[in-house]
Amino acid sequence: MSSMNAEQTPDTELAARLAWINTARRLHRNKRIIGLVGVVLGACLVVWWKLDATVPDWALWTGIAVLVASWAIFVFVIVARWAWVKNNPYRPPA
């Protein structure tokens, strides 16, 4: 099933709503990707430390720090998007 975008619909109210939704979805996209990559990287470091006895302890602490920072980025993005939606509620065209 393909998703509709604002250019594909003749209904102006639906087009405006889709444009608003797409704008909300695009907010902080790079930060979300950085957070996702950080979570994966941090988890890999912790698992590497856990599975290999020769890995130095800095891998564990670096992995935990990366995980905490990445989750903090995710929380920031969630709060910022919520604030944007509260400050820019959808208003149908008149």
C-alpha cells in the first residue's frame, strides 16, 4: 500500500492535512538517525565487552555513555516534536 502525499490528492483539506503531517514527521530527522546509530553502536560496544574477555573496560563505559547520550537525543526529539505540534496545531484551510 503506497502512502499518499499532498500533490496526489485533489481534495485541498486532505492535501493540507497531509502536508502538516509530513512536516511534523520531518522534524529532527537527522537527530533521530544519529540517536538510532548511537544506540546500535553503544549496544555493540557493550555486547563486545560482555562476550570477549580480552576487551578493555573502556569499551563498557564508552558503550554505556553512548547509549545514554543516544537515548537523551531520542527524548529531546520526542519532546521537541510534541512542543511543535502543540504550538502548530492543524488548522483546516478556510
